Amino acid sequence: MSYAIFSMLFYCASILLIAPSLAQGQTARSNKTLVLLTALAGIALHYLSLLYWEDTTPNGTSMTLLEISSLLSLVISILATIPLCLKVRTISFLLPIAYGFAIINLAMAEFIPSQMVQLHQHVFAHIVLSMVAYSVCFIAMLYSIQIAWLDNNLKQKKIMPSPAVPPLMLVERHFFRVLLSGEILLTITLISGSFYLAQAFEPSNVHKAVFSFLAWIVFGVLLFGHWKWHWRGKRMIIFTISGIILLTIAYFGSKIM
């Protein structure tokens, strides 16, 4: 069995440890150490699976499109697990989604053939920054989904306020902090990417720049609207999901089409 298979098993174990506590509205303190250990094991094996798949050449690293998607899911899993170590209350609801996303990407990269992509060494820093920016914005999108879920269930009284359920205002505050961090990282990514675009003017690079810039505008409008007019609710969710769709098209659209 490969590293990817074992990684998926550990991710599944983490989800199975988290999900019952969330479903019952109870705290998961007794399982927290075990959740963290299984998650870290899944992340470590996920990383080893990428090392096993990658093909290093003098010009850079060659990976398939699905392997790059798996790499993105690894970054998302790492960024989602760090707050768990810091006892951030709002992150537990996001972990099953983040780890589930990693499982799906690992399975596709392991069993489905895909187009090969060359990651050049001279833009390695820009690629890493792009992946981190995307991952942070993706986590912000997960927060927006959590806000919608909490808001709907609290209004319909399907769940009651309890120590296990993070306050809606706290989740919103964390959401906007994460989104602001993603916007800052995306700004730096666009600036660093403009230098690369000037050196390698290709249609695929223009496509990435345009859609990344559109996503940057969408996120920026949402942040400004929240600061100026206190936007929240459905408008916040629509803007966040629209932004991540544009960013996904920027990163993967030219490779798929």
C-alpha cells in the first residue's frame, strides 16, 4: 500500500473522531490529542506521497494536475490543523471538510491519470506563495459555509447555544481575519506574479493573472463592504464563494480546458 492510502486512512480516522462530537453538540476534549495525532500522521504521509509522485528535473519539478491539487489540499490541511494546536474554538467544524477534501484529492491523484505540469525552479517562491494564498482563501470559504450553517440552525432552533457551539459573531470575526490574511497574500502573489508575467508572456499566464485579479477585486469589495457597511449574511457567502471559484479557474482553468 502506498503513502497515499495510509494518509487517507489517518484522515478518515480524524474525521470519525471529530464528527460524533460535533453531531451531538459536545466538546471533543477527550479525543483532541488523538484527533491531532491522527491528523498529523495523515499530513506527514500526505507529504511523503507527494515526494513519491514528483519527478525532479534540472528545470524544476514535474507533477500531474491532480497531484498539484493534492498538494493544495495538503497546505489546506496543515493550515486548518495549526489552529487546532492553538485551541481555536471555531476550527473544529472545518476540519472534517478540510480532511475530506484531502482524501478526495489523494484518491484522484492516486488512481486517476492526469495532465503533466512543469513547476519551474525560478518561480518556485511565487508558486508556494500562490498555494498558501489559495489555501487561506479556501479556509475563509469554509468559514463562510460554517456561518451559513450556524445561522440557519440557530434561527430554526435545531441547535442550541452551548460550549461546543462557537458563537456566530466569533466565527464571523475569525472569517474576516482569515479572509483579510488571504487578500494580503493574494496581493503579494499578484505583485510577484507580475514580474514573472513580464518575463514569460504566455496566454496561460495572462489567464491566471486576469482571474486572480478578479478574485482579488471580489474579496476586496467584500472586505470593504464589511468595514464600511457591515456586510454579512448571504452577501458575504456569495462574494466568498464567487471569489474562490474565480481563483480556482485562475489556478486550474487553463490546464483543464
